[in-house]
Amino acid sequence: MAVISDVPTSTLAASNVTSQVFGSGLIGLREGLEAAIVVSILVAFLVKSERRDALKWVWLGVGAAITMTVAVFLVIQFGENTISGLGAEAIAGIASLIAVVIVTTMVLWMKKASASMSGQLRGEMSQALQTGGLAVALLAFLAVGREGVETALFMVGYAEAETLWPLTGLIIGVLIAAAIAYGMYAGAVRINLAKFFKYTGIFLVVVAAGILAYGIKALQTVGWIPGLGAKAFDMSGAFDWSAWYGEIIQGVFNIDPTPTVLQFAAWLAYIVVVLALFLKPTRASGSASPSAPASPETSSEPTSEPETSTSSERSTK
């Protein structure tokens, strides 16, 4: 990272905090809203089915999922602090590559499965109710925990921060997501979820590309991957990377101003390939309502299912 010596330390600290809080907060907002939508679908189904007695099991599962997410997050964030030198670089590199594989799979799977997610969750909840309370809690745990693990893995890029600011930003983002989801559930807030998930999905793909580049550079530093000395270019003099905007670019997207050839090639290839798959229109299924045209955004993203669910729930009261 290129740091200009005459930049005040307080300015650098503030910009680092800004990048950590903003980046992790946006991740928390996106993933938190996905998890909140899942919870709202489950809650609305139970309320409409007059099974409020099972709500406590849903909240038990949600609480367990949140606890697991925090534990995974803390392991990722502070695990490196117990190991120094090349060992820490090796762990960071391996963890980054594993995180990219899992996160990419989850992001693309969610794009494909989101159109039928609501109906699938309702069907699974109906079966869980017949089995018992623990089955309901397990369903909520798995549904929310999936989003939680994805969130924790996205935070790999902040593993070197060695502060609580990434966690602070993540919590802020999740709380905002919870407030939005509650507003949607209560009918006070209506947003275009298709566009929200589309644009934040693009953001997550770019973040994942940065994590991939970060992991490759770490393994090159260890010597497990060749090409550390082969620099693709040097952007350190393009602008002031120590300014607030430079810190945000590096802190949020893990962009290296002096990447190696392999690092840059992997970053670029990942963005091109994964974005093409993510933005590829998904055809509406044959069971789709004929009144809802096959729009790529509405057919491939979680749209207004929670609003539909909660509206029907309110009409039964």
C-alpha cells in the first residue's frame, strides 16, 4: 500500500475506519436483508397458519445461527493474530481461496433458487411443524445460517484490520437490514428488492474478486505460487492512495495498486466470468403467473415475496 508520509496519521486512521465500516456495513446490509426475508417468510407462514406457538422455535434457530455467524467471523478476523510471518500469509491465502469458492457458489445458487425460495421454505416449514419444534428451529437455523456463513466469509478481506471496526460496520448493516425488513413486514416500507439484490450482488462479486486477488498475493508471498516479482503495472502514483477515497477503494474492494500479473489476471477473469453468470437472465418457470412478464430482475431475484406473504397474513387478522 502506498502511503504518503506527509499525510496526518489521524486522517489515515479516519479513512481506514471509513473503508472498514462502509464495506462491511454494505455486506451486512445485503446479507442481512436476505436473512431477514427468509425469517419474514417463515414468520408470516406460521402466523397465517395460526401456529404462533411455533414462533419461539424460529427465534431459537435464528439466535443459534447468529451465534454461529459471530463465532465464524471472530475466528476469521482474529485467527491470524496468533500466527505471525509466512504462516499467517499462508493461512490468509488458503482461507481467501476457500471463501471465494464457497461465496461464489452461494451467490450463483441464490440467484437461481430465489424465484422458488418462498414456496420451498413454506413447504419445508409445513413438514417441520409435523415433526416438532426442534425441526422448526433447525429449519430456521439452516436457512439463516447459510446467509450468516456467507457473510462471515465475505469478511475475509478484513482479516488484517485487527480492529473491531469491520464487526461494527457489519452490525450496523445488519441492524439497518432488520429495520427495513420489519418495515416491509409491517407494510410501512416498499422497495424494489429485485434491483436491490441485483446491484448489491454486483458489489459482492467485485468484493469476492478482491478476496481472490488478496489470496493469490498472500500465497505468492509465501512462495507457494510463483510470479511475485512479475508486476502487471504500478498505479501507486496515479492518485493519492492514502486519501480517504484511496483507502476506501483498497479497504472495500481489496484492490492492490501494484498487483502481480497473476493477481490481476485472476481478478479480471473472475469479474468477467462470474458477473456474466450472475447477470445472465433467468427464464421464468412454466408455473409463473402469466400476469408477471418474464423480467430478468423479477424472475431471478428475491422480489416481493415477503410483502406478498405479510399482506396475506395481515388480511387474515
